[in-house]
Amino acid sequence: MKRYSALRILKEGLSGHKGWQPAWRDAAPKPAYDVIVIGGGGHGLATAYYLARIHGITNVALLEKGWIGGGNSGRNTTIVRSNYSMEGNTAFYEHSLKLWEGLSQELNYNVMFSQRGHLSLFFTPGQRDALARRYNIMRLNGIDGEFLSRDQVQKMVPHLNYSEDSRFPIMGGFLQPRAGTARHDAVNWGYARAASALGVDIIQNCEVTGFIHEGGKIQGVETSRGEIRAEKIGMAVAGSTSLLAKMAGLGKLPIESHKLQAFVSEPIKPFLDTVVVYSAYNGHFYISQSDKGGMVFGGDLDGYNSYAQRGNLPIYTDVAGCAMNVMPALGRVKILRQWAGIMDMSMDGSPFITKTNIDGLYLNAGWCYGGFKAIPGSGWCFAHTIANDAPHEINSPLTLDRYRQGRQIDESGHGPFPKAH
Ligand SMILES: Cc1cc2nc3c(=O)[nH]c(=O)nc-3n(C[C@H](O)[C@H](O)[C@H](O)COP(=O)(O)OP(=O)(O)OC[C@H]3O[C@@H](n4cnc5c(N)ncnc54)[C@H](O)[C@@H]3O)c2cc1C
């Protein structure tokens, strides 16, 4: 596969763009592989890439029932950060952020990672204390984080609502400068292209419909394109995890499927050059501006279980209410598009990258609505776990049996209520 470079763009530009090739091979399934990865979202694609790139396992099939990036990895609000405070999450998300920092070079694909900062506003002394605790833990772990007074926030983002008469006056903010956004499609396509170049078969329109068990071990999958054999199978199917787990005989997992919506406005001139997060009593709201100018924002889950990739109106109005509270200028902007994704919400709000109790079956799930930022770290750790049949130190706390052992990683402190995380 030819490398992308500035010189290449110039040459292609001068010769009518006739030399570009498809970014990855459209592979047909072979009867057998060393490893099958189910799910062509960012987590599955990154896993396939690191299996080939780091562990030298190139006889890998990536099976996707639709098109790659058609799930949550192509539907999210693209926020990347590592401002976590619980043991288990802290090291994992920082590892992932470090991989993001070199990802475009690693993949030879511009994933448009922009470290524009992530600013969490606070409105009460209680919120300030909770955020201060979190940011102190981060700094003790060598992760960047800064406390900003109300005046510093105003200097950084002048057009928030700073009125003392507003419903929730802004008191200040916590900033992670190395956080930011990336281009979701580019991340999926970049991993697919790089994995395919190393020999991985990216197989779209191939739905897994069953699992083949022989002698107490997993031996392959049944798919809409026939039987495919492998002794190691990794599952990274986000909102469809419970369905696949049932098929595989894993039983009922501590995961519920919930919907989360995203909204994009009409493009406007440069207005916001950081990510702003608002959490007050009337809801949750996060916003950034895409490189095309659209304001990209979202809020809480829709609040009930569903496998539909479309959202409900009450959340739409909640999110709009929060937007008007903190950024009243948005009231003049039209919303252009809206959609939902199916979130794999775990009981404690933290993920699983783990072996299962079925030999040869590995699970990557429970990303809730924070798994975009985790894509590089998750793929890296999942590939290690599959290749070595054992977790890496970084993902060793992210097991399924942590509930049995009382090692919950409840980052938001909401208790065992998936829809609350
Ligand atoms: C609206 C929204 C906003 C979000 N915002 C953020 C954010 O700002 N920051 C952040 O970090 N995270 C965010 N997230 C979460 C993040 O997008 C997800 O956690 C992450 O993309 C999950 O990636 P994945 O690869 O596990 O799943 P997905 O990208 O959903 O991929 C799973 C794939 O599995 C495939 N599949 C399912 N069943 C089968 C089958 N039987 N056979 C074959 N293939 C199958 C699906 O078609 C799908 O393509 C958001 C999510 C949504 C929906």
C-alpha cells in the first residue's frame, strides 16, 4: 500500500488524481484464521491492527455486519481526554491518550487529533471540590490538569453565560490541556487501512449469527457469509454485546443497551476552540466545534433500553435547555442533524477488556458513552490479551469478575445503575 504524503498529494493533484487506490482491501472470508475479531468499530479495528503490528498475528479476520464505523465509532461527539480518577481507569485512559498523540504518524493517516483542551465548568462549591479531588489525583499520576478561576475561564471562552443572574452562575473550571477531539471516520478508516496493509482481512456485510463450540472450546463462528473457523475470537460489538454474549453461551452480562444522541448545527464561523462541558442540576451538556464549523454537542442518555439508533424528543429539549443556559448565543443557530448510538452501559460505568470463562473467547465491552477516547488503548490492550491469553498490567483491573470481588470502578459514584453513569 502506497504511503500518503504531501508529495503524493501534489503528484496526484498534477496528474488528475488517477493514482489513488482503495484505502483497504475488500476481502472475502477465508474458511479459517488464527484470530477473528467481531465488530468493525474503532475497538475491533484497533485490535486487529495491534494484533498484526505488535504481535505479528496477521492471519486475522475483522467481521462487521454493516460497514466499518457504522456503529458508535462513527456516531459520537469525538471527545478525547484522560481525566479519570479511579484506579483501573487512570492508567488505562492516559495510555490511550498517549497513543492518540502519535496516532496519525503511526497509521500514516490524518486522524485530525486536535489537542484543543477539555474544560469542565463548575457551578457549586461541591462540584468544585469533587473536580479538585479528581484533578489532584490526575496530577499525582502525572496527568496534566489545571484549575481555572471564573475570570480565567471567561478569558479562555468569552461567550459563555457569565451573568450572575443566570440560573447556574459559572464559578470556574478544570482544564485538561492535552485533551481534545479527533475525526471519528478518519480513526476507523486509518486503522482499517493500516490493518489491511499488514494482511488483516476487513470483511464488511458479514454478520455473526452463531458460535461453533467443540470440545468445550470455541472453534469459530457462523455468519451470513458462511462458517469461519478460528481458535481465538474477540468480541467488540458495543451495543450488541448482550445479543452476541447470549449466542456465545456467556449468559447474562452486567451490561445494558441504552441510546445516546448527538447533535450537529449548521456550520458557523470559528466560535469555540476548546471542548466545554456543563453539568448542572438541569442536565448534562458537552460541546465542541468541528473543523467544518458545525457545533457538535450532546447530553445524557435517553434513559431506557433500546437497540434503535434514533433518539427521543425529551432529551433533545433537555440538551437545548442546557445549551441556552450556558451558551445563549446558540439560540440563533439551526440544528442540522441528529442521531443516536447504542451504548454498552456497564453496572459501574467502566469497561471490560478481558478473557471470558469460555476458552478462546475474549470480551471488549462496557464502554458506556466514553469509548471513543479509549479506541487506541483498548485495541492495544485487547490485542495483548488475545495474543498472550492473559491481560496486560494496564487492563488487568478491567475484568468481568470485579463485581464478584468487590472491585467496582465507579468513576461517577452513581452505584449499580447503568443508565446513571
Ligand atoms: C452520540 C454518542 C456520543 C458519544 N460521544 C463520545 C465522546 O465524545 N467521547 C468518547 O470517548 N466516547 C463517546 N461515545 C462512545 C463511543 O462512541 C463508543 O464507546 C465507541 O465508539 C465504541 O466503539 P466500539 O468499537 O466498541 O463499538 P461500535 O463502534 O458500535 O462498533 C461495534 C460494531 O459491531 C458491529 N456488530 C454488532 N453486531 C454484530 C454482529 N452480530 N456481527 C458483526 N458485527 C456486529 C456493529 O455493526 C458495529 O459496527 C459516544 C457515543 C455516542 C453514540
